Amino acid sequence: MVSLYLVYKIYGQGRKIGTADTIHAGFKLIFSDGDKYRGKWHFNPTTVAWVGNPIDSAKVQDTMSDLVRLGMDGGDRKHSLAMSEEFMSRMFAWSDETCPASRYEEKSSTVEEKNLNTKHFGVQICFELIKLQRKHLTFGLEDSKAFNTPYFELQLTNRKGWQKRVNKTDKEADLRSGKFKICAQPDLPACDSFTWMTRWVKYLEEDIYKCPLNPDDYIFPATGANGIVQTGEHISHDDVQKWITEFAAGADLPRANGTFSTHCFRRGGAQYRFMFAPVGRRWTLRQVRWWGGWAEGEHRDTLIKYLLDELNTYEDDYSGMLLPTKPDTDKSFLGEATSTAPAIAENITMLHQSLSADIRTLSTEFDKLLRIVAAAVTAPGNFAPTTIQIQTLSTSHPFVSGRPAIPSFPSRVTPASSVSSVNLASSLQSQPPALTRGRPLPDAGLIVPDRPKSKRSESWIIIVQHWEDGDAEHGLTTSLKDWPKDWLLGTNKPLAMKHTQQRIIATEFIDHYKRDKQSFLEAYPEANQGSSALLGAINKAREARGDRIARK
């Protein structure tokens, strides 16, 4: 019957193979709940009956195999892709073009600006880092054994398989603390966690929290639609996934046979350090396992899939045989023999041809630049002496393009007029989109803290405390009842709704029920469900009393 039901859902209703997997797992769980149908499906000659879980029968297994093959026919293989170093560099270049790093030095004045900056800083978050807190980071450290190299220490406690690993006391010391020393990676600007984490924390304190971080503050906090940081909440997995998808599309990364998930950085990093890093900088399998978070005895199949399968795919790839430099994939590890072999005459000739082509291109672009200068200084009219200043045409980060910045130089010309200067960069370089309009952010220091979601029955008590006494520990230094009206106008308008909601709940308890907690809870049992349910009940009671006019 199960086989027929599976066939009906897939063939008859045209459902996807995921539906069959769900049905199969559900029935298997149902039959496993008890003693009669638990265990391997087999024939018991003593009782002359079939026993065990019927979902493990050969007929059901064959049906599932046929359905899987049906789903594969005519379809593209979709899997989670690895984020390679090349893809990281392309995403980084697109991010820098869209939101230059110089913008992080400026104060965000609108919700859109803050959200844009946060997105471009936090796009490289992997799943384990969304719960990272300030207490997990230690900045300002130096390694005296490595020429006083500066680094910061990162301690992770939310990694796959670690809890089970720590519980094994005989092997506890290996991965107990999970501490990583992060130093600068100038040769990998797109993967330089030292630089970007340091700048992000500075931006977080100066522009988002507007004060030094507390130990329990999240490094990647959740932000509401009004641009206000949700104190005590970290960014969600779904938000990070949306950013990765957006950046992959913006950088035009090829993803025809898969998608980039929050796991792509971990997978791509393991492959890069094990196989694709420059010769002499590759890591051993044990080192990759430690940094990737795979404990001994945990997820070994996953690690082998990520590394050895990728290596086998590389060695069996002969797609570049027509290229001038054919990679030696089957005679040495990852073609190292080709990388370390001495240059031959053919290589020198190819290098000369490539350099000559680059010089010709540069000469053509420089001729265009000179024609623009000539057109600017020979325009009709009387000109006074002026200085034509050619500014650098590179991006704000010279290491993105790999070319040094072109220094500015003066050129004196003497037609007469009073034109001050011609800024060629403004006409030759497209500027990133400026967010000149948007919803303004509230003033620094104004915040209405959220209530802990784990204590819904006590949320109304916290609201009363916010109304009367404030909550300096979470940023509410002035009680809500003492806020003047102008604090809820203009740029602070996003705070008005939350202020009003808390005022209604607090004044209902203080003024109407005269602080009688028992009477208040008897009238509003919804208080145990949280502030939202309580607010709805209070509004209904106020409408019945004539204290509130319902919206139509």
C-alpha cells in the first residue's frame, strides 16, 4: 500500500521527489514507534510471519529508487556550491563598487544607508557566526613569536558536532575551546577577516549601537524595518541567505547547477586551503578538519565529499586541453609539476604577447584621456590660467583591481578665463548610487528595548518598568513616561508606535487597576501570552468603556 501511495503522489499528482522522501520518512517513523514493527524487515521462520519495519522492505526500497531516477530524468542537478576564492573576489569587487568602503567611515543618516552598509559588511557570515557575541572576540593582540604580528582571537561555541565531541572526556582537549587566531591576509583582500571584522565592530559601535558593546551584544544584530537594532536578537539565517543570493546575482556568479548557501564559505574555504592555495601554503587534512569544525569521528564522510571528490573531479577534468598552457592534472597533485617547472621559450613568448596587448590597450585609453583634456581646454571663450587635475581612476581600494593608483599631476595651460578646474574623474568614473533620500534614523541614544521572547508572561511587567523607571542596562536611560513629545517627532517617529503601545499597557495597570496585580491578571489572562495579545485585549476593553474609538 505504501508503494502504491508513493507512486500515486509522484506519477498521479505530479509531485516532486521531496514529497516521496517526506512520506517515506513519516511512515518509517510511525512503524518504528513501538516494538512490533521495529527493526530490520525479515521473515521469522519460528512465527511464520514477516516482522520488522515494512518501510524497509525490498518493494518499498525499489519503488523509492525508481522514483528518484524519475526525478533525475530530464532535470538539472541542483546542489550546494562552494564559494571559491575567485568568486569571493568577484563578489568583493561588486560590493566595493556598489557600496565603497569609504561609506563606512561616514555616519548613516537614513534607514536605507544603514541597511545597505550592514548588508555589505555582513554578507560573508556563515551559519555559525550569526550567534557571535562581543565576549567571543579579543582585539589588540600580538604574536611575539611571529614578529609581533597583530591578530584578534575568536572563540566559537556554536559549531556542528562540538558538543558531542566535548562530552568525550578522553578526547576533550582537542576542540574544547574552539579558539582561532585571526591575522591579516593582505594577499586575499576578499577573505581578510582581520581587516573587515575590525572595521565592522568599529562601525557597529559608532554608527549602530552608538556606544561600546557589552559582552552579550551580538556582533551581527537583527535590525527592524524602521532601522532600529533589536537588542538581544541576532540576525536570522534567512536574512543572511537573502544577502548571499543577492550578492551572487550582482557579481554574476555562475550557478546553473546549484545554489550558494550559508554553508558555501565553509565548504569553499576547506577546498581552497587543501587544494587551491598557492604551493607551500596548503593545509593538511587534519588542519582543515580542525578549522572547519569537523571533530574526529564526526562528519568524516562530509569532509571527504568536500575535498577528495573535488580533487577527483579536478584530476579527471580535461576541458582545457586546447588552451596554450595545458594543466598537468594526472601526473602530479593538482598540477603542481606545471606550476613549479622552469619557464620555457613558449611561456616567455606568451608572456610577451600578453604584456604587449595590455600596453596597446593602455595606450588607447590614454589617447582617449588626452582628447578629453584637449576638448576641455580648447572650448570657445576666454580662459584664464587653470590647472587640469587628473585624478586617479582606480577604485577606493587599489588592491581590488591589482593596479597601483595613478598619481595626480598638474598641467599648466594659459588661455584666459575664470574656469577653476576640470574634474575628469567625475565624467570618466561612474559613482556608486547615493542614497540621498530615505527614512531618517532616530537620534542617537533613543531606544525602546524589546522584551525577552522567552518570558512572555512577564513582558507586561517589563513594560511597566520601562514606563516608570526606564532600563539603563539596555539603553533606556530616560523612563518612557518622561519622554517629551518632540522626542517622537521627525526622525524619531519610528519609535512612536512602540512608545504608544507600552503607554497603553502601563497606564491600564497603573491608572485603571491601581497597581492591583491580581485584578489586572484576572481581567486580562492574555498577559500570560505576551504583550501583543495583552494589548489587543486592553484595546477591546477600552472600546467597551468608551475610552477608545475603534478604527474602521
